[in-house]
Amino acid sequence: HFFGQQFIELVMIAKEHRGKGYGKKLITYFQQKIATEKLFTSTNQSNVPMQNLLIQLGFVESGYIENLDEGDAELIFCFIKNH
């Protein structure tokens, strides 16, 4: 949980399987199954493909955390159910 809301901690797709829709299917599944109003996740600032996927799936950027990975901020994203 993340401040009382559900949080997707980590999504990893092997390089040879990227671009085939597996990440989209996983995140869509989580969006459909959430028991709370909001679903949060995060990705590094350098991970532009994941940022684009999250935005495509209706997530909005909700802030960032510095100093987890040196020089690569962690961007927080939020999906609001029925929004």
C-alpha cells in the first residue's frame, strides 16, 4: 500500500518480450482489480517508454522522489478509478 492506496511496486518485461503488449496487459489487469479509488506506481525519469505507457493508460504524473537512484528521479503516477 502507498498512503492507504494500492501501489504497483514493479513491472519488469524481459527485453526480448518488450513491445508486445505484455506490460499494457498487466497494468490494465491491475487497474481493473483495484479495491481502492486510486492506483499508484512509479518509474525512473529515464524510463520514457514506461511513462508513455502509463499516460496512455490514464495515469497522471503526481510528483517525484529524488535520491533513490543517483541522478535519475523516481516519477510517481496515479490512476483514479472511474475518472
